[in-house]
Amino acid sequence: MPAAITDAPAVLRAEGVSKRFVIRKDKSLKERMVNFGRSNKHKDDFWALDNVDLEVAAGSSVGLLGANGSGKSTLLKVIGGIIQPTTGYVERRGRIAALLELGAGFHPDLTGRDNVYLNGAILGLSKRQIAASFDAIVDFAEIGEFIDTQVKFYSSGMYVRLAFAIAVHVDPDILLVDEVLAVGDEKFQAKCLAKVADFQREGRTIVFVSHSAEQVNRVCDSAIVLSHGKVIYRGDTKDAIAALRKSF
Amino acid sequence: MSTSAQERADRLRSLSFERTDARQRGFFRGFGHAVVEVFGQRELLNLLVRRELKAKYKDSTLGFIWTLVRPLTMLLIYFVFIGQILGAAHNVPNFAIFVYTGLTLWGLYSEVLISGTSSVIANAGLIRKVYLPREIFPLAATGSALINFAIQFGILLLAVLVTGQFRVSWDLFYVPAGALLALVWAVAFAVLFSSLNVYLRDIQYLVEVGMQILFWCSPIVYSWAQVVQTAKDHGVLWLAEVYLLNPISLAVLGFQRGMWAAGSETTQLGVNTIPPQPWPAHMALDMLIAIAVGLIFLAIAQRVFARLQGNFAQEI
């Protein structure tokens, strides 16, 4: 459970965030020429987020729950700055790390060592910081001597373990997590959850997207339930899970 | 690494909020912000360039030597077939140096443009999952093109020295000016096209075709004197001026003026007496203006990029 902080400041604020996706059915020049003038027929609007407000205090762990297509991953991406909202804005402070996919940016032809440096830099670490925690990363990932092997020869378990190990050594103030805690074998999962508990003790803020109500219940102190892009519940995790069940 | 929770909260309280949306900024502030942001990521940029270079020829026996094979093959083709068989070399002194000078600069221009244009799509995995200043991808493509260029330029310099064609003169300043001119325009186009390419994938193919046309629209295989002569013969001398409006033509001319000393001298080629190249009258000024215009174009391209990048993650 998160550390007790007196008078915790907000680190994340979303105001009236909406996101419209335009689904275009014609992508190539030929199709656009052929469909020119009728182009509105070839567009579909879809509101993935509809006027979402949000405030997250430092040191809290918030779960985002919702059915498939409810907009929770989109919200996480908007918070991470990966996509821009159509209206509204997101404000944040502190170092943010988005773990939307483990090993995004891994290059299969490079060795584990090269990829640690590359991926660390992608997540915002300087070369010196990576060098300082390099041994800890290799240790945590349990990669051992394979660190100088190209990652295309890694087993899928080794691949995600290395990626996760880099991610947790980034030292973020805000951590955005999308369904990535379910990696590796049971022993490694336990290690991951222990690391998350460490993060909470250190007062880091976690925004956690998951399908698993059980996982959210274990990790988060509050939750937000989305349905069709709207917030339908926010507050206590237990009630959130009940609200989620009702929304299906 | 482990700050106590209360300390962290107090530190965060003292920070001011930052908005993720950069579209609201004005033209100059937006461009300045992007430059600062990319500069802050120079270590990552460096790693991305190294990644491109390392991964490109990984597992091949000759490795990096392949970088040289392509331009040298091109040199051979143009020298033997265009130069000797089609006879272009009869009117251009020191044809090998001449062609290789043009090819070297053209190689930089086309590699930045072509690999830059597809760079955003090529890094789709990263763009969908991580926030980075996305300008970094065309710039990383530029970085690896610059390293290839440096190697080719080294060979050119060596060839010029070995053949005794090196002249110390003010004309040497045209070399960095030509390279800078080509680079500024290439980066500007790469930034612009890489963002448009996300929405309209045809751009990358159009660029490839366009570059082939542009290659023959630049004085690489034939000399500037031949362009002027042909325009004069047809009574359309103003077309030569139009020809120079193409920034890469001007850049290639500058590069040749610095590296290809035979072009500035009267030479005897068999029965032909070749006068020096009729270099444009205000070439230095023209090049400075072209660089300045290129920088403005780069700023505009970056603003277009910034506009379009908001939806990269979902369109890609």
C-alpha cells in the first residue's frame, strides 16, 4: 500500500479531455482521388474519450478499469503525451515513464547490452545513469551472461524480463502501466509486484490499466471506471469493481 | 535512488505543471521549444544513429565496407559508360573527380531525404508506445547519412590529394557552404515528408521517384558549362537561372567549385580546349540566401510536423 504523505500535491490533472478518432477507410492517394468529394462518407467519427476530468495526487496508485474499448488505454496514452486530446488538456509534473509495452524500442539485431542503453535513453535516462544501474538491471532481469547476445536469440521470457528490469530502474515520479505486470513466470511476477510495492513506499505515483479487477484491487488505493469514453465511477477500488461488473 | 515519500512529494509540489499539448504555442516559440527538446535528447539521438549504423550491416562479413561499395559502383558506371562510352568525359576535365564530387553530395542529400521520409513509419513501434520528441527520427536518419557522407568525403579528399588536384584558395569555402546548403534543405524536406507520410503513404514512393528526376536535374553527371551552353544554343539563357533555383543544383556547384580545381582552369582535352566553368556571378551570396531560405523552410516544416504529430500514434 502507498506511503502516507501529508498534504500530497497533485501531480496529474486532466481537464475536459476528449479524443475523437476519425476512421478513414481510404489511405492511399488513389483511393482519395477516387473518393474525392465524397470523402465524408468515408470517414467515421468515434469518441474514445468524452470529457474526462482527472486529478491524481502524488504517491497514490490509481487503477483505470473498463471493458474493452472503454477508452482506458487511450486515456493512459493521452496522459503520457503519446497522443494529443482533441479538446481539453493534461498537465503534469515530475519525471514520467510510460510502460505501455515492454521492450518498445528493442532492436532485435543489437545485443542485450546495447539495448539496455538504447531503451534506457528512450525512457529518459542519461548514459551515466544507465551505467550506474547497469549491473542492477542485469541482476534483476536474471539474464546473466546472455547480456552480450543479440536479443533476437532471447526467449520471450528473457526479453520481457530485461525490458521490465530497465523500466523499473528509470526512477520515475509517475509510472504509467498498461497490462504489463503479467510477464514472466510466477516467481518473476512476484518480484515485479514486490517492486511495485517498493515504488509505492517511495511515494511514486502509479496509474495502472488492467482488465484484472483482482490485480487492481491488490495494487491500487483508488480506481476510475470508464465506459464508452466516460467516467462512470471514481473512488474506492472495491466499489469500482462492482461498478465495472455493472457496466458490462 | 530511494527518496523518502514525503521528500518526493515536497519536491513535486515545488515544480510547476507542464502541459502535454504543444499546439498552442506560437510559430517561433514552438520551433524554439522543439529545438530545445531535441537538444535535450542528444544522447538518445546519438544512440539511435549508432543503432542504425550498427544494425545495418550486422552479421555481414564485410560489414561497413558495404557503405563504400554503392558510391564506388556508381562512380564506375558513370565514369565508364556515361564518361567514356557516351563521351561526357570529352568535355569535362578530370571527369572521375568531377562525377565523384557530385555523387558524394548527392548521396548525402538523397539519403537524408529518402531514409528521413520513411523514418517515422519505420519507428512506428516506438511512436505508438513512448513519448519522445518525434523530430528525433528524421534527425537520426540524418545522422547516419552524415556519417556515410563523411566516409565518402574522406575518399574524395584522398583522391583529390593523390591526383595533385588540391588547390588552397578561397574557393575551399564553397565546400562547407555546399554541404550545409544541401543538408538544411534535405532535413527540412525530411521533417516535412516524414510527417505527411504517416497520413499518405504514397509520399515515400513519390519521393523516391522525385529524387531520380532531381538527380538528372542537377549538374552531377554533366557540367554546368554544358547547361549554360545548351541554354544559350536554344536562346533561353534565363532557363539556366531557373535551373539554379533548385537548392541542390547550387549546392553541387559549390561543392564542385571547391573540390574540382580543374573546373576553374583552362584545360586541353585532346583536340578540345575547355575553358573554365562559367560559375554563376554571385555564387557565394546566392548560396547564403539559399541557406537562409532553407532555414526558414526548416522552421515551417517543423511547425507542420508539430501539428501533425499529435495524431501519429493512432494513424501509424
